[in-house]
Amino acid sequence: MGTQWKKYLFWFAHEHVDFRMAEMESILDMFKISVRTILKPKEHPFWIVELPSEDIVRQIASRSVSLRCCLELWAMSKELETLHACLKTYTKDNIETYKKQSFKITVKTFCKHFTQKEKVAKIEMFNYLSLEGPVKLNNPDLTLFYFEYYGLDPNYSPQKPFHLFFGRWITDGQRDLIQKFSLKTRKFIGNTSMDPQLSLMMANQAQVQSGDLVLDPFVGTGSLLIAASQFGGYTLGTDIDYLMLHGKTRPSRITQKYREIDENVAANMKQYGIMSNFVDVVVADFALRLWRENANLDAIITDPPYGVRESTERVGSSKICSTIEAHQVATHIPSKVVYDLNEIFEDLLTFSAKHLKINGRLVCWFPLFKEDHSEEFVPTNPSLQLLASSEQVLSANTSRLLLTYRKIKEPQT
């Protein structure tokens, strides 16, 4: 007999809306999962699909940080009466498994607030469910959710909800990792340390898995290495900023006057218990060749400097034929010149095309000035296929794109 596909509701946090499907599609591709989409999320925070098993639902949720929870969808409608009719029909043949279990019903609303008394009244509407087990508010065997969706405008809530859902809770997404890796409690941070939610999304879009070798060539304080290590990747990074990598820059916390002696990328790895996945960080100029010709990487995730909060520099000199005396070598600090943004991305894509494995991914940020924006300005390379472009708005005039590339062929020599 074939597997019976069931309907599932994926409910997302209402943050980074433009990133949801890029993350989900990367996870689905990583695990080779096929879905049948019934209702795709646009601005609304839910996605309804058909899948062959709960194990697959849990596999997806084990990686997604944009996902709040997943339900086996028992009924959905735009009208309350229809929802009850659908639920009665569904549970007539499917509730026997859960009949004796302890349970609770949770009411969730989107863009409308109800008092606890009103929520209890909504729960009472479902007293026709033939559940004989005890009500248990903490860790019940069965958790049922009733969702009411009132649109996206918090200043206008319609009298009736636009969508109603009822289902059995299966699992939550990985939202707890956002708090775990919070910059507020992280030992070593800088002015440009990446938000943990975005870092984890980048690792998902890079499809980082256990044993993968992952590089951040503009590593800074190592936020992206933390996310990649969390998912089992072996991580390494480079950066031209010697003082940053050695924890000697000015502290970015207002309350902190001096850096602690052990404040560095490795300290963060120790803090989160992922030191065994940390290879190292190296002071290096990305514009200069460092790696062996045959060095292969599974993923590159990075946030190149834009010249706003961090300078875009490379080793160089404006002097003609400048030389260094022998006695100066030991203490010499190389001079730097401007590293043009176009050069940075040309070098980044060229490097990725050369050193990524086939199907390996490059995930990077690209700055965007809305007046000048055109798709032709998005960097390209013949060996790399652009899979996703998600926009994060920074101001009225600026934003940045999270670009996800896949290596499809070796570069021509």
C-alpha cells in the first residue's frame, strides 16, 4: 500500500518575511524532500502542504529558525461553522488514537488580542470532540491548536478572522537557538556582529550539515561560524583585521571599557560548546592568494564589508616600488588601500567558483541602494547559479540582499 499523505500547517514567526521560503526551499532540497503545496506563504505567516509522514515534518523543523510550529491540519476554513463541520467529519474516523490521552487545547490569534476568558470560551466550542482523557496543561500527551488569522494590519482587525485552523501539534522550529546565541549574552562581539537569526538562516541556505567544511573569508567576530558549527560544520575564517581577530579592538558594549584577555572567536565557540567544530581563524587579505589550488569547501557564508561600519581594505600601497628593509620585517604592518566593492564581489565569486565543491553553496550579503538598483548589478559567475535573493530593508534608501548561489560546474581555465 502507498503512503497516505496528510495535510500539515507550518506557522512562521512574522520576521524576515522575504527569507522564509528561501530557507524552507534550501532545507527541502538538502533533505531531498518533495512537498505538495496547498497554500504558499506570501506575506501571511502560514504554509499548508501535504507530506507523507510526521518524521519528515520533524526533519524540516529540526533546521528551520523562521518556523514557530508545525501541526497536522485537521480542519481549516474561512467560516467558523464550516470549520466545525470539517473537524467533526475528520475526527469521526481519526480521533480514536488520541481518545484516552491527556490533552489541552491552545488558542492562538494573529493581529488580534483576546482575554483569557474569551480564549476559554473559544476552547469550549470544541467540547463535541470525543476526547475522554484528562485535561493536562503541562506536557499533555496531545496538544491541539486553534488558530485565528486576522490579517497583517495591527491597526485594523476585522470583526471576523480571514482564516481558521485546527490541528494537532507535532513539533516546534528552532526559535530557541535565537535566544541561545543572543548577542546580549555572547562573550565576544563587535559593531558588525551578525544577528543570530540571520546567521542561522544563512547556514540553512548554505545547507551546512555534519562534517561539512565551511569558510567565512570576512569572519569578523565569527557569528556565521557559530551558526555553521551549530549544524555540524567544521568552520574556519579569515579577516584582514588583526586587532579584531585578536580581541584588541575597542569594545562595542557601552558598559565595557576594556576587552578581556580571552575575548576572541574561540571564546565564543567554547561558550556554546561547539569548540570541537572550530578549525581556526587566520589574519589574511582575501585579495591575496592563501589557499592551495586543490582546496575544496562545502560552503562559503559571509558578510563582506560595505565601507559603512567597516572599511573595505586590502593590502597595498600607493607608493611606487616601495620596499621594506630586512630589519623592519619582524614588526612591519602592511599598508592598505581601498578594496573596491565590485572587486570584492568579483573576487568572492571567482574564489567560490574555484574552491567550492560541485553543488556547494555561497551565501553572502550584497548592499543595495534603491535608487540605483537593477538586477544587472547583482554579481554573477558562469560557474554559479543564483538560487535565491532575499531583501532586508535597512532604511528608506538602503537595503541588502542575501544571495544564495550553487556551484554548477568547474570554471574554465
